[in-house]
Amino acid sequence: MKERFEEHICQNFNLKDKRILVAISGGVDSMVLATLFYQLNYDIVLAHCNFQLRGEESDQDEIFVRNFGENLAVKTIIKRFDTLQFSAESKLNTQLSARKLRYDWFYEIASENQCDYIATAHHADDNLETFIINLSRGSGLDGLLGIPQKNGKIIRPMLLFSCEEILEFAKQNSIHWREDSSNQTEKYVRNKIRHTIIPVLKEIHPTFLENFKETQHYLSQSSRFIEENIQKIKEQCFEEREYQTIIRLEPLRNVSDVDFVLHKLFYPYNFRNISDLKKMLYAESGKQLFSPTHHLISGRDYLVLMKTSPKNEELEGEGIIFLINENHFDKKDTIKLSISDVRSYLSLEMTILKRDINHFFDLEQLKNANNEVAYFDYDTLQFPLILRHKNEGDFFYPIGMQQKKKLSKFYIDEKYSLFDKDQQWLLCSQENIAWVIGKRIDNRFKVTNKTQRILKVSIL
């Protein structure tokens, strides 16, 4: 086993000149793992958790591990956890609480001790148990892959070996270990599977565990093949932009197994209803679909994917209306703000300029400003200023015009798509539109020769 372990480590893990934090409970699996690393002269640190769930037994495990580390002259770090209190506070069950406490602490001390990896002693039987648990709960392909061999800093080099192999190695090499009495109780699902189901499967097929490992290898290859092809489809369809993703519909409409492809593409964005996603492939422009974290908006031959973000803390308001109060300028002449809703994202800078020896207003220069900067006569504005989207019946007086124009007519003249109309932000002086942001300001708020203070608003 030692030779196979060494070969496995060399082929599948890059551990040369690395320091490894070894999670050690005192049970046979982790004792064998620590011993193998030690015998192969790896630089290791031992980490033991005392969850204080089994009274004297837990304390004896701690003493056992401490003595083991001292005998090897290996640094051993031990921590006691009040697991029951944490469970009550976090509202997690005892097992999940212990898992969270354990891994959070492992990452913490791995960093403190310059450890490159965290090694746990999960073995092939653990992997089989996880497979059966996930299968019984209902799982996709990822769940059937079981316990990953590598996951970031976590490595599991014992997955190659069965529980029987590990136990035999321990006996042959006089490795002592502690028995965890909680492993015998069948109140836990994993223990029921371990003591009841797996023995029957092995009795029916003595090579069941080896067959399972081979099958899982094929599943892993299938998963990689699928992910590679999903990535190719994503590259054909998804165009990442600064605050949104444009998704071309034609490739998706023609793909085979569309349900599965949509699941793989949109699951990371928390879309779960495949039927609704399929409808979005042929929806009329402006149709929207929401997930807890993202939303989709349909265009003529594309979808727009955007993240739903919370409102900026500097602004006040409800829903999609954001208020900018005059007191925002009490302590500073410039404020920056970023806002977003389910439709779009906007980032602005607002600066007050005063007519004095330092600021001369060149009206021609202001008129020729680009669409990303707007200048307003500050004293004509009524606070709070409002940032919002279109409302029914909106109108404004485009710069240079004395007559009002319906916003809907302006959108038509500017050839707005339904999506553009829905996404367009408006800066309003109370109920009056002051700026169709990025397009046109309102004539009523323009800078004149009589202007004493200017509000300069820039799109960032």
C-alpha cells in the first residue's frame, strides 16, 4: 500500500517541497494517512478537532493524537470547540456544525502555518457512501461523482484505497488508533448505509467496490466531456460586457437536448425552471425572467443577463426610485453614486460648480459637451432629485425646444428597442425630467448667463 500511495501522490498531486496540514481524528484512516506522509518524509503539520460531543472519549482522542505527534516530533495543533452552542446559534444540525467548524479552522491554521494543502483521510468506502446518499436524495451527474480528489487546498489522497486495505495496513505496521463509538450508531444515514446496505451489495458482488470505482471513473470522464461541450456552446452564445451578458439565441434554439443545456448554462445564475427558460428563447422583446440573484430580458434575437444588486447605501428610496437629497452636498461639493435594479446599472458623479474667479462658465463649451456629461442650473432644480425609469405619460422639453415632447415619442425618434426603453435611466427634478441620461437634457434646467451655480453630472 505504501508504494501505491507514493505512486498515486506523485502522479496526481504536486506535493514536492509543499507543507501539508493533515487532519487527524485518531481513527484508523487518519492515523494511516499521517503515518504514510511521515514515512515518505513529507513536511506535515497535524490538526485535531475536539468537538466535545462524546465526553471522556473525545478527551482521550485528543490525548492520543497529542502523544502521537510528540512521538513523531511533528507539530500538532489541537482545538476544542463548543459544538452544541455553535449548533444552537447557527441553527445547523450537529454534523453540519462540526463540519463548518472543522473546515473553517483548517483553512485558518493552514494559512497561519504556511501549509500549501489540507489533507483528509476520506477513502473509497466513504466515496461509495456519499454516492448512495446523493443517489437516494436525487442528484445530477455532479452529485454522483462523489467526493472530489482535489478541491482547492483540500486533497484526499486515500480515495484510492478501501477501508479493508487501510485496516490491513494499520495492523501489519502496528499502527494504533482510536475507535469512535458514534460510528456504530445507526441514527445517522451514513452509518445505516455503511452497516446495512453496503455489506449486502458486497455480498451480492464481492468486487462491488472495485466496480463502483471504475464506474465513477467513467462518470468523471463523462462529466469532463459534458463541461467541455457546454463551454463551447457558452462561447458561441455568451458575450460578456461590463455590467451584463448578451446571449445570442440562434445557437440555443438549434441545440439538441435543450433542457439539459439550459440547465447547465443557467444553473450557476440560480435559474431552476427549465420550462420558463425555454419560453424565453422565443419570447417577445421586453419579456423578463427572474432568479434570486439574476434576471433575463428578451430582445429580438438575444437575451440580456444581469445581476440583481442591492441599492446603493448613499441613496434613499423604494423600488426602482432613488432619491438624492440636497444634504448629500452639505459636506462636499462632489458625490459619487452607483445604483442598480433588476433592469440596469448606473454610476454617476455629481459636482457643484460656483460662478467665481475659479469657475468661468463658457456656455458654448457647455452646449458642446458629450452625452456622458450634463450641466444644469443648480438653482432651477428641486430636491430631492430622483433617479427612475419611464412612467406612463412622461414628457420633457428637449434642449433647444420650447415645446414639450412625450418621452415615448422621443424614444421612437431615437430608435429605442423595447429593451433600451426599459433600461433607460431618467434624472428628475421632483416630477420633471431633467435629463434623459446619456441622451438629452431638459431646456428648463439648462445653464444660462444668469446661472450662479452649476450641477455637473457625469456618467462614470
